[in-house]
Amino acid sequence: MAEIRREKILIEKELYDAELQYFTKNDQKHIKDLYSYWKKLKSGMKGIKSRHPNLPEGISEGAFAIFFNSPRVIKVFGKTSVTVRTLVKHPMETGQRKNKKTGEKIPAHFIQEVTCKANGEEVINVYWGPAVSKNPYLTFVYEGSKGDTIELSWLDNQGNRDSNKATVK
């Protein structure tokens, strides 16, 4: 019996999720038999002066897939994009400012790297430096969908780390 799997396929240099049907050797005979039944039905319809039924796509596409030893594409799911917007609470000190009371330089303290993963797969990796403002705002878009688990993590120049998880709604 044909197996149905959800996989990524390449269409015009872009990846899409698709539902694919893989046929076995037994399916080959079954599709051939179905085609024969259709031909008999078509012939019988002429006898009663009626339009003949069209060949069902499952038979024609199945035969095509078997002939070319490829899966039958049942459905291609449209691309969806997710916009992530986040405000990262961090002082983001450049190391150039002076403390107004003491006159001493405030030590550099800034985020160096931000990584975001969707369902465990990295979707963006950003490198920042001291020129980014306090409590930086980050927004980006990735190909995903509702229900994705987003994990945003950062590392600063003092070795501090933080991360947060959320579910796309």
C-alpha cells in the first residue's frame, strides 16, 4: 500500500512542505487494474450515449509517479512567515561613558551574540557590539508557523547568558 509522508520539496529554488505519496510494486498492479476498470466503464458509457467519466487524478498521477519512479505530490503547503519582535533587557554599555559622580569610565558591558531557534533549528544568529543601544529591540522574519517553539538566547562580553522560550500564536 502506498505510503504518505510529509517532506520538504524544492520548487523553483525554494523549499516547501509537501504531502507525498510513495508507491510500492504492489501499487503498480493496483493502478493498472484501476485504469483497466476505467477503460471498461468509459466504453460502457458509449453504449448508453452518455459522456464518459474523466480519468481520476489519483490514477493518472499515480501511473506517472510509478513510471518515473518518483512520489506523487498530494498537497503542497504554502509558505508561512513568522515575525519575531523582542526587547532584550540589557544595559549595553560601550565602555566609553563616564560615571557622572566618580568620573570613572563605566566598564564595557554589551551583548555580543543573539541566537534564535525555532523548534530547535537555528533561524538567525546576530553579532552585536558596543554601539547598540540600551535594551535593544530585535525584529526578524523566518519561515515557520503557529505552534513553533521559539528560543532566543544571548551572550554578552562578560560571559553572562540568558534565554527565553515562547510559542508562536
